[in-house]
Amino acid sequence: MIKTQKIKRFFPAINSGRTVSNNAASTQVPIQLLSLLKELVVQYDNVHRGQSVASLSTTEKFEAAYDTIAQFINAPSKRNIILYRNTTEAINSVMYSLMTEFKDGDNVVTTLMEHNSNYVPWYGLCKEILPKFDVNVEYRLARFDKETGELDLAHLKSLVDERTKLICCTGASNFLGTKNPIEKVREIAHSSGYTQPNGEKKSYLLIDGAQTVPNMFIDARKLDIDFLVWSFHKMLAPFGVGALSAREELLERMRPFLYGGDMIAEGKVTPEKVEYNTLPWKFTAGTPNILGTILSAQAIRLLIDFSLNPGQYKYFMTDKKLESSDVEKAMNNIEHHEKILIGEALKILGEIPTIKIYGPQNPENRTSLIAFTCKNKSPFKISEELSELGIESRAGCHCATLAHHYYELDPPASCRLSFYIYNDLKDVRKACLAVKKCV
């Protein structure tokens, strides 16, 4: 397991005595990033807009952050990386950028286990936006097995045909914890026969990586998917930065999501014509979250250092290129660490007769979150009582509303615990035994 005792001391939230077990929503920020923020504001200025030393220095750090992010997921280059406020905005950007490509009779396939962020935009597109232009596009929802929590690939495949423009699927459910077989979903997308504008015969595939990129090794080139989205506030960084990784040829062809300053080519705005900037800046309208972007890239570097050798820095605050072997080893360490944690949680909570656990029972098949309901107590009451015992959980639908309705839960809610690299078995036992006491 990762040496959590060497990591915990870097987190003010944990040193304050909190048992942080709601990490699937957001992780905590380490002191290294807080200290870096203080250093950055001394020489901070806007990017791509000035000739001062501060502006040039900030621009260099800002653009280098894109290189780090690309290296982390083994994307070909920073031209493949677009940054937004969060995963939700990244998904919306794909929806709006592709909107004019949809043809009457097309369809979008997604699943019942999606976060609302990967369902509601497609609902809005099909039900509210495109009908205004007399374009009828259908959305279709693939089932999952209620007992195992596994995606029903046969049903998914049956929904995909030669009119399926796009398949949208979560890499891992934030309610069930299920890790989906992305390669198999990709095979279904590639065999649809849909004719894209560039002549490709396949459906595009968008993977919501909000619960996968922070928790396991992701190789964008090997995955060979069209769109991958995730957020940095689930991997030690502060709020405010989410990422879209996409194939360069798609980004070159797609319309911008936002229009305005900095996303246009220098001096190429006239009454007759506007030309767009090169990638990735074509999709970065207006002043971006500059400091958040720099901190997000350094969070990646710190996460790798924490996982490989806590307390020693190989990558944090350096300009070293991330070695793919180090990234893979670090993220595999995190995944292994979390398997042990969630295995213990499954064991303890599984011994409580009044509790129903959702999702796979094998820790190999799930991420480090566990959601449950109790026969005779509401999830909200459990979460409130856990808080009184010093345990941080989350009650509600976790924005996985479709899945909660699929189980016919009333209210559509569950209680969820989730763990990250600074949690250890002691934290898991404390949290789960507190649940036992509450129910």
C-alpha cells in the first residue's frame, strides 16, 4: 500500500482531525499547492497578452501545464488538451461543438449509470435544442445489471446502429463504483457504420473519466477514444479546472464552444472574416483559470511523487517530462491501494444485515467508493449521524439520478463513502464501524 502516514501530514484538512471519506466528490488540497499559490501571485499576470516579465513568465508556466497534462494521459501533445471549468463543462463543449453535425434521424447512446453531466446535455440536445431547428435526434439509454452493477454490453450494442452519431459512457460509475470495459464499448462504437463528416464509418465515443483518470492509469493513445473528460478537483487540485482530451483532427474540424478573445488568430478579425487560433487555444476563449491550470499540472506531478516515494520530489516543481513508466507505476499503485481499502469496506459493511450495497462485490471490478441503503433508516439520516461521529459521507443521488430511479429507490438516494491515497485501513474501519453503529 501507499505510505499514507508520510502523505497525511501534508494535508491541513486531515491534520485538523477530519476523517475525509467523501473523496469521489472532491479531494483535499496539500500544503505544497497552497504554498505554490502564494509564490505564483507574486509574479502573476495575464497570459498571451503582455510583454512584461511577469506576463511572459506566467504564460510559460501556463503553457507548460498543458504539456504535463498531455504527458499524464499519454496524449500525443498539448494540442489534444482543452481545459474548462470542470467535467460538466467539457462534456457540454463537445455537445455544442458537434451540435451542427447532427442530422435528422440520428441518435445518441448513453447509459443508465451516467452522472447527470453525461446524460442531461444529451437530453437537452435531443429534446430542447435540435427540435427548434426541425432536427429530430433520439437519445437511447443502455441498461446495467442491478445485481452485479455491470453494464449490459449486449443491450448497449442493440441500441447502436448506423445512425448513432455518438456513444457516451462513464469510465466508472460514481454510484455503483463499476469500472466499465472501455475497450469493448469502443469496439461497439467502431462497428456502428455511422458516416462521420470526414468519411469515417463509426460512432464517436466520449468517456466520462471523472472517476477513472484520478484513480488508475489511463493511456489515451492505447484507449483510442475520441473524447475523454475529467476534473482536477478529484485529484488533489483546487476547484475550477476540468479537461477534455480529444483527437486532434476532430478539434481542428469542430466549431469552438466559446467565442471571443484569445481564441482567434492574432490580427485575424475583420468585418468580413474571423480566423481561429491554433490548438489548443482555439477552444480557450477569454481569460482562462491561469493559476488553477498551473496548480492542476503540479497536482499531477505531486500525485505521482506521493504514489512513488512520499516526501521526495522527482517531478513536483520541476520541468522534467513525465516518464510514461513512472506515471503507469504511480497510478497502478493508487489503484492497488484503493482496492485494498474498498475490499475492507465491502467486508465490514457486507456483514451488516440491514444494509444493501450497490455495485460489484469484487474490489477488482470497482473504484474506491461504496454506496448503500438501509432498510429502516434514510440515507440522509445515516449521513447526518455519521457526521456527528466525525465521519464525512455523502447522502443523495450523487448526480446519478437515473440509476437511483432504476432501482426504484424512494427517495432516489443512497449513502456513500469514498477513499483516496491519503486514506488508510484505519480510516476505512473507523468509517464503516461508524455506519454499523448508526444502523
